[in-house]
Amino acid sequence: MSSGKGAFTEDKVALLIGSFIFLLALFKFYEIDLLGWVVKTGMWVDNPLGAWKPAAKGMALAGWQSALVTWVALTAALSFGIKLLGGNVGKFATSFTIVFFIAFICYMLGANAYIAANSTQIGPETKYPIAWSMGLSTEAGLIIALVAGILISNFAPGFADSLRDACRPELFVKIAIVIMGAELGVKAAGAAGYAGHVIFRGLCAIVEAYLLYWAVVYYVSRKYFKFSKEWAAPLASGISICGVSASIATGAAIRARPIVPIMVSSLVVVFTCIEMLILPFVASWFLTSEPMVAGGWMGLAVKSDGGAIASGAITESLILAKAAETMGVKWTPGWIVMVTTTVKIFIDIFIGVWALVLAWIWSAKFDKTGGERTMGWADVWDRFPRFVLGYLATFLILLIICLQSTELAKAGKGLSDAINGFRVIFFLLTFFTIGMVSNFRKLMEEGIGRLALVYIVCLFGFIIWVGLFISWAFFHGMTPPVVAG
């Protein structure tokens, strides 16, 4: 899965750039904010530029200035990576500028409150005094970016081809995965302060769920849809573990062609949107008396972090309101979302573990490049995607630091805000450039129609309902604390 020349590959460049961002972020523990300038896009109603702001609250930058600084910094860092890969830095920088700003505009459009706000964020006495919203969260911007990329690729192929130097979705998402580990480390440390049995049950639930999920999706893909191992493994990971990140990590571990995880990723983001529009309302309909089951179900069923947590927030809002009205009980807010978040954290951690497992299985069983000789750990290490090492390292470093004291945990939260800003931007670039390299004619030849069919059959025929059963098994009978007084 490398696309570089010489000693450097996309894996190594992603590890290098992601680690550099992480090291700069660590200065936050010494009260030096080197990354607070990174731009973040919030929701907006009337003024789209008003949604832009730097990650650090005290940063003396206007939103548009923060966006320009972010563009300059990313262009410089990524151009250095392209140089290491043997690419044309001038062509990349020019193309990347266009890609960055088109993608950024797409995300800004998706952050409009009529599209992004959930039911808890709208109303006459809220920050967004509007009567209705689609409730898709700001991740709707990723959908718009993906669609925009697809439209450009298929209806303006000449323009798309002129930007090809900057269309590197795998590089972007691998950098995002490296720095995502730090964000998850902070969240995991914060979760350690909550009810321990909730966290333990969440861990048990995802291990049981995904050992079942992955095996069944892989079997269905191979047995009934006749996909090769190269296609079945990333598809199984994308549907069963955590969408885009899992499919990319799996593709790297088994050395699949780049088109494989890219196609799976495009399906993941579309189906996440569909789940967000349906599952919270289904959960509120028959799980009002089992709120923690509903929260776990959102984490197990919805395949992106933002999508799952947004679904958990919508579910919590609906269930708390319904419980107060029909049962006369007023539960404390935050616990249902906490279950969703905890489950998603463990799912994301599972990505690194599963990549290691698959690297061993593929090197030992399916791809014995050295003949029938015994495969050792050296073979697994050669196959193991290096960027996943960065993901595991940043997670463990931040987890250990933030567990030391309350002060360090608070500093870690500030660090996490900047890290999250970079993660969102790299995922945005990933989705836009996935669309830019997605020529429908070629995708149909590769079998995206059958991929979508596998996704539909497995997600709606098996995964959602097994996730509900497992969530019920581990969270049945648990309810949030009742509001005092």
C-alpha cells in the first residue's frame, strides 16, 4: 500500500507527520500552546464565516486568519512528506491549496445548523433558535465533501486530474489515525473516573460483538458474494469495527490495493448518515425503560465516532423526555451518551489490536511470500502498518499522563481540542479526495454495487440486531442516576 519511492512509504510519512503534530501538542503540559491556532468549524445559522475559530479560546486570531494559518502549516508539513515520497512538491502545493479550500467550504456548508444541529440544540431558548434541523451533526460536512469530490471526478474529470497530485486519501487518513490515538487517550483517562462497571461492561461488549461481527461479514462476503480475501477483510473491518479507520488499517495490514479501503470508506460514511436518521428514534420507541442499552446500541451500531456520539446525544434527548412524560422519572443527563462514548473508545482501540492480528494471519496463512517456510514475527512486523504504531503510542502516552493527576488530565483536555481540530481536517481531506479518485465507471467495474449489497445485508440483517442483543446482555437493568430533588 505504499506509493512512495526509496525508503519512505505513505505509512512512514504518516507516522512522521502525525508524530510531529503530537510532539508539538505535548508542549501544552508545560503551558505552551503551539497548536491553538488550528481552525475549528462550529455550527452556524446566518454567518458561515462566524463558524470558524481557533482551537484555543485565548488565541488572538480571527476565524479566517486561523484558517489561513492552518492552510500554510499543513501545506508546509505535507509538502515535506511529498518530498520524502519523491513527489513533485510544487505541483502538490498548488493542487493541495485548491483541494483544501474546496473541502473546507464543503465542511462549512455541512455545519449549517439546519443540517447539523440535533434536537437538544435547537429551540427558542437555545444557541440555535430554529424550528427544525436534519440532525446530522457537523459530520454532514464530510458527506458533502465526499459528494462534491465524486461530482468533480465524474463530471469534470479534466479538473480532477489536474488536482491528482494532492488526492492522497490514504496519507491523510493515516495521519488522522496517528493523532486520533492521543484524543482517545485523553477520553479513556476521563472515562476511568466514571462507574468502573460501566466501562468494564463496554469493553466486554465490544470484544464479544466484533469477534462475531467480523467473522460473519467476512464469511458472507466470501461465501455468498464471492469476494476475494483482499476485498472481504477490509469490508468486514469497515462494517464491524469502526468504518473508515478500520478499513484503512486493515487494508494496510493485508497489503490490499488502495482502491479497496477507499471504496469501503465511501460506503461507510453514506450508511452512517442513514443510521443516524433512523436508529435514535427506533431506540426511543422501545428502549425508554432501558436507557443504557440504547446508549450502548448506538456505539455498537453506528460506524463513525461523530455519528455514533451524535446518535447517542439524540437518543438521550428523546429517551429522557419520554421517560419524564410517560414514567414520571427524571434521569440525570450525560450517562446514556457516556455509555455510547465508552463503547466507541474501546472500538477505536480495537483497530490497532486487530491490525496486528490480521498482519499475523495474512503473513502466516495467506501470503507466504517465502514459500512454505515458517513465518515469524519478522514477517508480521514487515507487514504491520507503521502508522498504527503511532496510533497505539499516542494513545498510551496520553492515557498514562492524564491518569497521573487532575491537573494533567485538564491540560490533556486542552491538548485534545487542538488534536481534534487536526483530526477533523485530515478526515475532511480524506473524504473529499476519496470522492476525487472515485470514478463511477471504474468503481462499478470493481464491484461497488455488490459491496453496497453486502453492507446492506450485513448491517441491517445482522449487525444492528446483534449489537442490540449484546448491548442488552451487558447493560440490561442499568439506568442513570435520578436527578436529585
